[in-house]
Amino acid sequence: MTNYKVLQRSQSWYGEDIGIMILDAAYPCVPGNVGNATSFQFPVRYEEIEGASIDRLLNQRDPELIRPFIQAAKRLEARGVKAIAGACGFMALFQKEVSAAVNIPVGLSSLIQIPLIRAVCGGPVGIITANCEQLTATHFSACGIDLATPLFVTGMENCPEFSSAILQEKGSLDDDLIRTEAVKTAVKLQSENPEIRAILLECSDLPPYAADIQTATGLPVFDFNTLIRFLRDGVRQRAYQGNM
């Protein structure tokens, strides 16, 4: 018979390996979006960061957000998750501080994958962000990325449906329109920078369109969901069975 024991008194339920810190925002999170739990083949636990609006994080880069970020991470850790992910690439601002505040792996931004992607793909990475005007060197350096690394960045801020649905939170979202906008953005990025060897979707709202982008460009595509699956595989290894 297998015996189990309580891991920590603050944990009242089990089985959620990944905790996801999510912004205080209001727009439809379609399947594939980090904010939709059905995007994953394993249970996840969400924790909203109080007061962390899109405007405060992307536009203001408000340093006062560090406190609610750390508090949210500690709540997730206390509830028993084995690793913490973010749900907005711009959370990179607080990657180092949040990682230092807890005792489990933390990946707040999909940008963290860039050194690995560059190493395995053998060349420059193209990045599609929600708003390239707000993505700064600070975000990259916080994720351990050498600023001398060639990067090719484009944004979705001038795409009408994406901008109004996500950045302005109009309350509705046309999935087909955003899919078209995302693919056009990726194709343009590739045509203007033919040397790129892979594409990283910095924004957590773009993974629903990753397969379409890959079909259109023929490139490897990485995003928040590849990061989250990576974290989960690391903290929940499986036993192997098979034949010899």
C-alpha cells in the first residue's frame, strides 16, 4: 500500500503542477491562450495579480507592481504548485525578483526561451510582441539575454482587431481577424528578415495562431505554451514503460 503525507499545511488540494500569474484584465481568452485552462493537457492554477493592468505593466512599467507580483507568486507556492509561469511577456520586468522570492522554478516571460531557441536553431530569432514600442532592452536583459544578440522584433499594436480587443479591452474578440493579422505580421517579419531561423511569440494571446504562423512561414515557432510545457516536464517527470 502506498502511503501519502501532507506536503505543507497551506495546501488543501493537489495535482496542479503549474501556477500561472495573470494580469487584471478583461478580454476573451480563446483556446490556446495562456489564460484558457483548456490550452493545457494538465491542470493549471491561476492567480490574478491585484492591480496589474495592461496599462500599468506595458505602458507605465510601474515598479510598484513588484509587491503584488511577489505576493501572488508566494500564494501559488503556498498552494503547492511546482513551477510558476507568467501570462504576459512584459512580466519579464520582474523575472529576477519573483524568482528570488520563491523556491520553485519561475518563467514569467516567453522571452526566457530566446538563448535556447537561438542555440538549437542556429541563428537569429524573430519576435512578435503585443507592442514593440513598449518592449525595451530592460525586458531582454531581465531574461538573461545578451543585448548584443541579433533580434528582429515586430509588434501587433497596429493591427486593428488585436489592438482593440487585447490592448484596449473592448470586450469582444474576432478570432479569425486576429488570426489573419498574426499570420500577416509573421510573414512580413520573415520577408523583411530572411535570416531569421525561428519565431518567438512574446505575447500570451498569440499561441492560438502558432500553427497557422508555422504553416505560413515554415519556421519553428515557440511561445508561452512551449515554455509552460517545458516547465511542467521539468517538475513532473514521467516513469517510462516499454519493450526491449
